[in-house]
Amino acid sequence: MAERIVKEAQVPFDLGGSRFDQIATELFSDYSRSRIQTWIKEGVLKVDGKVTKPKEKLFGGEVVTLDIVIEAQADHEAQEMALDIVYEDDDIIIINKPAGLVVHPAVGNRDGTLMNAILHHAPETAHIPRAGIVHRLDKETTGLMVVAKTLAAQTDLVFQLQERSMGREYEAISIGVMTGGGVVDEPIGRHPHNRQKQAVEPVNGKDAVTHYRLVERFKNHTHIRLKLETGRTHQIRVHMAFIQYPLVGDPQYGGRLKMPKACSPELQDELRHFRRQALHAKKLELSHPITGEWMQWEIDLPDDMKQLLDALKRDMVESGSNDSEYF
């Protein structure tokens, strides 16, 4: 079933002189700025019954009306699937996503996604955009995600992401031996020649900031902890490849597998069979969208990353070499 939202509000005179989109955000504070912008552009949010540009200034006294039909996620089937739920209440769900699970349905992945599972587990999310999913992880990335169960919760969580107050920390295994931590502050946009990839794009990219620090160094690899300020598509993978430390198991940004010289047969086998980017969303912290309570969760590394780290440690101990050359 679809849900129709009809709202009306008069512009206070003390807001006269401000832009339409700014005023609309004030008047309809239950919704995120990005959603307000979309509705204005779609013409469902009007001034005195007329479609108005977002940047047009209002005088005060005008009547702003919203009339929209939000379709339920009818074309996305609710499917019973096992979910690793770390926390749940009436407003949010915290999920530990496994590798191989696609977040949103798309061409080639119409079902069997996290959204399908959420629609079954929490049917009330059918009337929330994207079934309450606030942010995404790549198919092969594991770890913590937050899902909203109400529109109010989703709006607040999206605002926290926009304001960069939601904390997200990751762990990864990169190729190469880092000498220390740092910050990558490079804009990211669509790759100019490959539409399936992202790239550092100084001119047309959106701002993207990734902080990283060392957890442990090995002969030819580094275990790192990363913290995001922004959430661009493939951000960690793009930034690490940009500074010449691509993630293990990431052919899209790291190129073909290069086996380190003189590594043990065990490590060679682990590297050959590690078929996803070694990236895990380990920690999530946020302000509860309804109560305001500051909450945080941390989840262990998945077994495949633990196994790879164990092999890296044993290889370093057995060889006693610091050679980081590749062939």
C-alpha cells in the first residue's frame, strides 16, 4: 500500500528573505534536507500552489504545501533471511552484515538483499524510503550497519551522517608496509573512463576524508584502523589505492594479485583464496534518534580476516625477513 502525505504551513514573516529550501527545511523538520530538496525539484513541495525553485527567496506569509504519495517497497519482496542482529529497539536495528550480501536490490540482484530481509523482519519499514537503510556497505564488506524502523528515526540518522557526528570505524589489511598513520583528504567522484569505479577527482569529486592508523605491520602488509568523516562510494578502497596501499583482495582498485617474495606456502594459499576486499566495519557510534542517548557497538573481525592475519603473523615469525618486495 502507498502512503499519502499532505501538509501545509505558512511561512513566518521573520523567515522572509530566506531561500525556499531553507524555509521548507524549517517548516517540515521531520524530513531531511536532502529529501526536502528532492521534493522541491519534483514539484510536490510548492509555494502558494506553484512550483518554485529551491534558491528562490520568499517574503513571508506564503503558504507552503506538501502533497506526495510514498509508495511502499512493493516491487521488493519481503524475504525471510537470517540476520545477525546486534541490537534492536522500536526505532533502530544494528546489523552485522556478512560478506556477499548486497544491501539494495539492483539489476542482477533483485532479491536476496539486505533490504528484502529487512522488509520481512520489520514490515513497518515498507513505507520508509529504502526500507529504513541509512547507509550502505559494499557487497563484500562486512560489519556494522544501522537501519531505521521509523521515518523520524531515519531523518535524524541521515542528519547525523550529513553533520558527520555519526562515528564509523573500520579495520582493513592493506598491501605494503606503512610507516605510520595519516589522513587522506582527497575528493572522490565517478571514474572518468570506468563507470563501475570511483576515483580521486580533484575537479568534479565530492569532499572525502579518511583517517587511518597502524594496528600491526607485517613483512609485506599492514593491518590498519580507519575512521571516516564522509561516506563516499568505495571511499576507503579508493583512498588506500590512491596512497599506494590498496586492500588485500580488491582487484577493482588494487590490480591483479602479486605474491610477495619468499612468503610461506600457507600465506600464498591464504592470499590466493581471499576473494574479497579485506575490509570490516568494526565500530559504530551514534546518538539514538529518539532518546538522544549516545550509543556505540563494536564487533569482532570475521573469521576470514582473522585467518589471514594469523597467516601473516606466522609467515613473519617463520622467515624473520623484512623484505617487502613483490614480483
